[in-house]
Amino acid sequence: MNNFRYLFTAVLLILSVFLLLSGCQRGEKKDAEGPLIALVMKTLNNPFFIDMQRGAEDAAKKLGVTLLVQAAEREVDVEKQMQIIENLIQRGVDVLCITPSGSKEIIPAIVKANKADIPVLIVDTRVDSISLIEAGGKITTFIGSDNFDGGRIAGEYIVNSLDGKGEVAILEGIPGHETGDARMSGFHKALEGKKSIKIVTSQTANWERDQGFNVFQNIMQSYPSVQALFSCNDMMALGAVEAIAAAGKTGQIIVVGFDAIKDGRDAIKKGTMTGSVAQHPYEMGKIAVEEAVKVINGEKLPGYIPVKIELIIRENLN
């Protein structure tokens, strides 16, 4: 009898703790001022995503909603991003806005959000549409620029700058990542039929500045006559610019990046970098929150919401 009483007391205690914790989780959501929107980015160590965060926060303040912004430390940390999303699903946010670190890897997290009836808005980087369909997942919309077109614009500029002949290198992003792949595809498209333009090498630097420095330093040693570089983001391009300066070749190699972050624009102004394709991340963050509020209010969104894209060079920097 005493054993049964102790067991009954223990069960009651466990249930009490569970209900208390559940109540605390619900209380976090309930106490939030207005709807709760989460923006999960690849990293906060890149000025591009800091601008995106700023746009999202300004929109949230204007619209009177609560915004949670979270990100992994590094863009390549897909597992950490997945953990963040799963925690936000458990918390019961109203809408998830995600810039995927992996176009395929993110899909299981999207499916989990679908099962929890949490709308998912994808920002900046598309998910793999075939894999998403196969997994039975869905997204509400994609908000971002046409990365293929941006790569094409960069390629055409380099072709014209070289007068149709020369040696070109490419710094890739993360292999298999939709953003970098689309930018490279657009760049290759611009070079189609240009037999006097030779891509001497195409190597990954994983979106990171220090890797951009190391990789391009090695490229210059292996291909000393390289005349131009297309970098799939500005962070890698800025690393390459530092490698070019260290080799005493500033101004001798055309460098075109992507994102037009502040450091990139400063480098263009100084003449150490030639140009960069601008995506306007502030607008992406702002639009993401505005569209998330529309979803909460029951409005239907188009499948794709474009954000303008343009090439920034010294002549149009201002």
C-alpha cells in the first residue's frame, strides 16, 4: 500500500512539472505583443544578413508584431540551423521566415513546420523544389532575387571589360547550394560562345572571407596570368582583394562580387574591387515580415515575390 502511495505521489509530481513547463512555453507565446514571427538566417557574421535583420526589425516595429531573429554562427552549419527551427516549432511561432543554409537539407524542418500548421516563407535562397515535392512539403512563398540573372549580369560585365578575351577564375560558394549554383549557371551562360574567354579554375571558398584569401592566393600562384575573378559573394571577393594586394597586383585583376555589402561598396569606391551584384537584403527582410503578417491575417501570397537586382560599379555607386 505504501509503495502504491509513493508511486502515485511520484506520478503526480511528474505531471505537475510537465504542466508547469508547458504552461511556461505557452506563456512565452501568450505574453508576446501581437503575432510572433521568427526569422532564421544562415549567420549573423555577414553584413548581408545584418542588413536583412535590420529590414525585418524595422518592419516588425512598424506593424506591431514580435520578431525573433536567430542564426547559426557559420553559414555552413546546417545542423545548427535545423535545431533552431525545431526549437521555434516547439515554441509555436505563428510564421517561420527562413534563409536556408542547405537547399535540400532544410526540407525535413519545413515538413515538420507543415505538420505543426506553421506557414514557411523562404527568403534569399530557394529550396530544392523536386526534393520538397517528394517529401510532401510546401512553402508559402519565396522572397528573393534572381541569382541566375545576377550571375549573367556579372559575366557580361567581365566579358565586356576584357574585350572578349582573357583568363577568368571563379570562387564558388558551398557546393550544391542553390544560391551559388544559380549564380555560377548565370555566369557560365554569359560566357557561352565566347571562345576567347577561358575559365582557368572554379573553386569553393565556402562563402568566407579568410577562405577567399587563401584560395585566390593559391589560384594566382597556379594561374599567374588570370585577369578576372567572379566571386559568388562579396565576403570571398574581399578575401581575394586582400590576396591581390598582398601579391602587389591591386588594379591588375578585375574582381566582381555579389551582394554589394558595405565593405564591398567601400572597396569599389577605393578601386580595389571592380563591382558587385546588389540584392538589397534590407528589402528582403522588410518584405518577409510584411508578407508574414499578411499570412497571419489570412491573405494568400503569390508563389514568388521578386526583389530587384543590379550591378554596382564605381560609376553608379551613389
